[in-house]
Amino acid sequence: MNVNNVSLETVCGITSTLPENTLPEFAFAGKSNVGKSSLINAMINRKALARTSSQPGKTQTINFYNIEEQLYFVDLPGYGYAKVSQTTKEKWGKMIEKYLQKSKQLKLVFLLIDIRHEPSANDKNMYEWIVYNGFEPIIIATKLDKINRSQVQKHVKMLRTGLGLKKETKLVPFSAETKQGRDEIWEIIEAYLGEDETEV
């Protein structure tokens, strides 16, 4: 997809009403500092539309990015951030759950996992929670450039085993640095849109 026009259209906090969008929505979930903002920026050819931060837990809202008036990227709050109070974590959890259950336009959930490490308990819980809410998430294994190429298959297998993925569940290794995996993610999205788009 040729991405020229992108805007942060809606920001939903804990007490906000979710927007009733008419365009398809594609959500991105993952623990804090897994690289969600970097992924979104790489997907839309921007350096800093989605704010990245050295402080994990920066995304405390659900952010809706309008892409070319054709679809939304939905950035969900990062989970597993230790410095946030338990009450706040629970509120974020309820906010994400409300979105997963109430959005009429949500087509697909991408779950980002750091390719370097075994999935954490939070990662496993999030995967199971997304499945419980009726979605089959696509796994994006981020920070691909941080491991040797010879180690990729071993780490992919580690993630698949750690999360208990089905054989048919898609897993895309991705690097925000090299953009490897970006075209594959766009192909998945475009298949859901049901349109033949020009590649980025």
C-alpha cells in the first residue's frame, strides 16, 4: 500500500467512549518496550508519528491512526510495565478487553513478542486472552536485527513452543531497523481488506 496520508485521529483513555469507525481496524498489542511504536512508524514510513520512548509504558491510551482513509492501525496500551500501579494495570486491561469485545470493525490483532527472549507469563496471558475474545492473532517477532541470522529459526521455534501456537498460526519475524517483515505484514493486512493494493 502506498502510504502518504496518516493521522492520529482518536485517542481513547480509560473513561473514553470508543469511536464507531466505519473503516477496518487492525490492532497491535504487546508488552511495553517490545517495539510497537517503532513497528507502526516503519509500516507507515514515518519516523515519529507513533511516539517511541525510552520509558516503557508510554502508550496509556488506545490510539487510532487513520491510514489513507482506508483503514485504522489501533495501538493498544503496552502491558507488563512494572512501575505502573496494579489498579492502573487493571484499568488498562479492562480498556483493552472492552475494545476487543465492542469494536465492530476490528479485523485482526497483531501480537508483538521480542524474538530474543522466551515469551513471558504476560505474553502468554495476552495471547490466550486475545484467542478467548474470538481472534486468532498474528505473531510479530520484533527486534529481528538483534540476533544472528543463523539463530532466527531456533528463536522462532522457541516463541511458537512458548506460546503454544497452532501450526497454522502465522508468525512474522520483523525488524524496525531493516524493515524486514514489513511487506509481509502489509500483505496480510491487504488480504483482509480484500483489495489488490500497490506495495509500499
